[in-house]
Amino acid sequence: MKKALSKLFDAVNIKWFLFGILAYTLILATIIYGFIMPPLNQYNIRTSNQDGINDMYINLISLDIYAAIDSINSQIMDLEKIESNFKQRLIAANEFNSIIQAIDQSCNQTKIKIRKLGPIDNPKTISNKFTKKFIKADLSGTFSNFLNLLLNMENYSEWLLIEKLIINNDSDSELLNYNLVISVILENSTL
């Protein structure tokens, strides 16, 4: 066996052995470069594209956040306007009787007869900030005049809420009886 190896070694010179190793390395490098490098390059390109897509997604999310913040800010401004309008229409405690006088004047203007008009002594507190005081009104008149009265009351600068409305037709005439409970909102700090 030693002789066979020595003959083989003598037959193959060292230069051919080195040439074989070099050829094997070149073939292996060509295979690696030809078959492995293109998918590796595609992987690198797709990875960089994915990073760009992630950056775009983050930018879109940040734009959505800015749009949401702008929307919330506009809603806050709308709520502040509503709150300001609400507070402007509140009545001071010392002006409560002037509302009764204003209702009396509106009844006279719209030709509604007042049978009874006055405050009810059972105010209700609303969330510790506001108080509702009630006015009882027993009226009579035609329905069209009553609608005109409601339109006048709607145009008051103060909040007037109709809590209860009963319409009775006691006779054959076109006059109707109206029983109303009207509430007025007062701010507790003004009490």
C-alpha cells in the first residue's frame, strides 16, 4: 500500500496538486457567487426596502397622530364655545324675578291670559354647580298664540326649559288651558 501511495504521489506532482486545490476553490467560489450571491443581494435589497416601508409606516402613524390631535383640539374649541354659550345664558339669582316679569310681558304681547304665574319653592341642585328653580304658569288662549309665546320664550337670552306641559280643552271655545312648569338654570356661585 505504501508503494501504491508513493507511485501516486510521484505521478502527481506538487504543482498539479496545488493546481487542483486552486481549481476546486475557484469552482466553489464561482458556485457561491453564481448561486448564493443573487439571493443574498435580493435579501439585502428587500431588507433595505422593508426599512423604508417601516419608516413610511412610522411617518403615516405620526401623521395620523397629528391629525387626531388636531381633531381633538378642534373638538375642545367647540366644547369651550358651547360652555361659554351655556354660561352666558345662566341667570343670576337676583334676576330670577325678572324672568317672571319677562314671561308676563310675553303673555301680554301674544294675547295669552295668565291665570297663575309664580315661582315654586323646590329648587333642585344639578351636579353642585347649578340649581334649577321652577316657575308654574297656568295660562289660557288660542293654540297659535301659545305657539307665539313659546317662540318668544325661545328667543330669551336666558335658559328656560319647559319641564311639564299639559294642554286642556275645558270648553267648546277655541281657548285652551295650558299648565306649564318652566325651569330656570342658576349658577350656584351666584346664589
